[in-house]
Amino acid sequence: MAEKITLDESYDDFPRIEEAFQVFLDQSLEPRGPESVLDLVATLRVPTGGTAVDVGCGEGRDALQLSRRFGLRVHGVDPVHRHVEIATAAAESEGLSDTVEFHLGSAESLPIADASADLVWCKEVLMFADLGEALREFARVLRTSGVGLIFQFFTGPRMTEEEADEFWTGDLSYGEARSIRPSDVEAAIAAAGLRVRERVEFAGEWGEYAQERSGTGGRRLVHVARLLRDPDRYIRRFGETNYRIMLGDCLWHVYRMIGKLEGAALIFERPPHPPAA
């Protein structure tokens, strides 16, 4: 535990440098945004024309990017029928139907053949999944020479287990979201017979990035204050379910800026076989 700050330090020393400190804090640390996760794929040496699986593809934005930027054949998989419809229409409108397909499925049951994927891509999905089953599926579909990339906003070091349970199963109760930390996923990777090649920390950079460009974090913070101060106002207008979804979404943006959520990418692969005796 850090030493206590004295009254003199709080009310005499600090005020002398407070303004200069705030000016210094106004200088951007050049945070990375969401595109930086796709940039990591360029370092993975996935072969052009190779096969990628986008697990939890949503409306298909990442799958289309993987095809456009890296020349991959992509199978997007998502459990929501509407997402598959929207993603399929997007691929058609962008002329990518020959290289990008979308299927109903889940992280725990991928409609993909064994050992067929050069890249398994999974972004912000595993809070809805059974980690052990999902990682076993990732291992099943991954080629011997393949590589996987998981990006996730995890429960961060500034969130206690009690807070995490309230946030993930209460505020984000839709979809049966649950708290996961990086160590949970690392353990599931190892249990599936895979190994972590690299862990890339993003912390709260995406939150900073959004705030600096559009003021998203600050706007969401004001929204949280209003939602908590007068919940009945918003429940009467939009219903309790939509109120809870909005509160969870706003808290998400705020928490990822203050260390209660932390972004990280885990790059994984099959361990090399030991040389024959």
C-alpha cells in the first residue's frame, strides 16, 4: 500500500504545481484506436489467400477488413441471425461475396472444418462464451501453422471481483455476459493445447482515442450521471430493458478509460513439436 499523503503535500505542495500538471495532462499520448488490432494481423504472416475465421463477427465489419487488407478468405460466424443477414448484404454490396461468407454458429460450435483456418480472429466475444469450449474449438479449426488473435476488454485491475460481478452479470446482463480477466483466457489457451505467443496491452487507449476525436467518453459520463440520478424518466420513455442496456453501454465507455476495463490482444499458436529423438 502506498504511503499516506500528508496535509501539507495535499494543500500546500500540490496547489503550487496543479495548473502546470493539468496543462501537461492536456498533451495527447497518441492513443491507438480500434484499427490498431487489425494492424497486428500484418505482423502474423498469414498467407495471402489463406482462410480466416471471424468468431462472433457481428455485422461483418472486421471480416470485410480482413479480406480487403490481407487478401484472406473469411468465414464469419455469429449466433444472431440478423447479424448474418446484415453482414451478408454488406459483403454483396462491397463485391466481396466470393471471398467472405457468413454463417450462424457460436464460439463453442464453429461450422468450420478441422485444421482449415490459417487465422482465428475473435474480438470482444468471449465474455459471452464458455472459455474452455471456445478455445477447444479454436484449436480444432486451426491449422498446424495457423495463428489466433483474441482481442477483449477484460475486467481490469481497478475493478474488484464484487464490482466485476455487478457490472458483467448485472449492468451487462444481456447475453449472459460474465467477467473475464486475461489470466482466465491464458489458462483456457493452455488447456486447449495452445500457447500464447504474445500479449499486447492496450489498457484504456481506445477510450482516450474516442474522447480525443469525438468526446465520446465525456458524453457517456454525463449520460451515466443522468441515468443514475433519474432512472424513472428514461424507463418511462424507453422501457426498463432499454434503460439497462443504455446504462451498461455508457458504463462500458467510462470504465475502459479509468482502468476498470482493460483492452488486450492475445496472439496464440500451436506449440512447436519437439524434435524427434
